[in-house]
Amino acid sequence: MANKYPLAVFHFRVDWGSASISFTEVSGLTQELQAIEYRTGDLPEYSSIKMPGMRKYNNITLKRGITKGNNEFFTWLNSVKLNEIERRDITINLLNEKHEPVVIWKVQNAFPVKLEGPGLKATGNEVAIESMELAHEGLTVEFA
């Protein structure tokens, strides 16, 4: 039987629309079911029961190095008008050593809610990283 090692988190690709965009970090791929507590008045136990409720999705944060002339994040954020927003479907692929998707997160109807520039420091020696936070309406996980 061949040894199977867990996949490394550093080999991934983000596709949005017809483009692949390079990022240094993706976080917030979280979903949860909110529990509903319920109790009828004639229940013999003196406690409530719990049942699954609505699904909740966290915002997703994408980080990348700032490059000259590339302000697509800023343009997308500034395209928001009252009740009008460009929503995008995003696919995040965790890749194996052959660059093939193994785990695929599909994000539906994402839109930007926050854009954060780098912390500037005169004595710093790091790459300038920008961060965009996206709200969305659904997250599915597929295994290839």
C-alpha cells in the first residue's frame, strides 16, 4: 500500500471568471450550521432540543503582492453603487504535485466588502501585500 501524505497548503490556484490570479494567501473557507433551540411546553425534559438551522458563511480573505499598474481590486470595489454590484463566482483549487486540482472550493456570488493596503514602514524589508475581503452567498467543496 502506497503512503499517502496530506497535501501541502502552499500549492493552490484561484480562478475568477476566465482569469487565474495569483495570491499569497486565502483564508475564511468556513461554513457552519447555526443551531436552533426549541422546546414545547409539554416536553417532559426541562431542557430544549437542538436542530440544524440556517447555513452561515464567513467572508473570504484574499492576499497578494501589489504590482505596478494592477488595481483590479480597487476598481471592483469602486464599481459598487446603491443596490448594484458585480458579483463573481470564484474557484479555489488545492493542487497536487502534478498541478492538478484535488480539492475545489466553489464560491458563489462573491463581492468585495473590504480592501486593505499594506502597512508601510520605513525600516521594513517585506513585500507590499494588499488584502481583499469578499462576502458571498455559498461555498461548496468538491474532491477531484
